[in-house]
Amino acid sequence: MTDRSTPALPEQADYAAVHTDIVALLESARRAAARSVNALMTASYWEIGRRIVEFEQGGQERAEYGEALLLRLASDLSARFGSGFSRRNLQQMRLFYLAWPPEKIWQTPSAKSPPTQIRQTLSEESSWEGTLQTMSGQSPDLSALAQAFPLPWSAYVRLLSVKNPRARAFYEAETLRCGWSVPGRCTCI
């Protein structure tokens, strides 16, 4: 005959410890997932900016109707994906690409940070550059590109308001170093 009694409840202190550990694990996983999503979206916005710039510069007279392109894209993308693709946001994505062009991505303080470094050797550099596709319609490896953008999109939008590239690089480095939520507001001691 088997004993079908209710298992003994764990000691309150033991339960509190395992509960606390599980809560910490789940909160850590959620933060990591949010950072990953933010980095992927930021990489996507950079790539959108690149494609807009390439399209504008892809032929003569295209710069003249760049505004019409942004308006049409804003309308079509908003209809398909909802908010977040206004003309102004698309302009910011375009400016984002221009402020962080491919040749500067690996030179920025964010790309030099040890946890997010995307280039260490010539072979790695060549393979990363191969992920940036042209207007052929092929998508780049956004996971690799996302490593160059450890800050959330809102931080890059704020950094775009800093017109001096050296000052912008300083604020980007300080944002990463101190964990500033907004350039100019340091939370580190």
C-alpha cells in the first residue's frame, strides 16, 4: 500500500530562497529580452535609413523627390505596421544612418565596448561587412548589426540632436559608461 499523503511543505526560509532566485532569473531574462528586442529594432531602423539613403542616391534627380519618398513610405508602412513610421521617424532613421555610417559603426565607443565588440580580426570584419546588403532585397544579419547598437532607439534619437560628431561620440560613450537614460543625465557615482 502506497502512502498518498500530501508531501511536506518546504521550510518557509527554503521556499523564500528558491522563490527569490526564480523571480530574479525571470526578471533578468525579461530585461535581456527587452535589450535584445531594442537592439534588433535599432538595427532595423539603421537598415531602413541605409535603404532610404541608397534609394535617394541611386540615380540622378532622386534627391529632389526624397520628401515624396518619405511621405509615401510613411503612409504605406503605417498602414501595414501601425504607428512608428511617420515621415518624421523615417527622417530620423535616415539621419541615424548618416550619423552612424558603416565605416564608423565599429569606430564608435559602443562598438568598442568589450561585451558588444563586433570586430576583432580582419576576417570577422570582412564577414560583418558582408551582412550589409544592397537594394537587392536581401536582408542583412540584424543580429550581427544589432551588436553595434547597444543603446535603445530613443537614446540614438536624442544623440542625433547633438550636431558635433565628436560631442555625439562623447555622449554615446558616457551613456554606455554611466548608464545615462538621456544624454546629459548621469546616474553613476
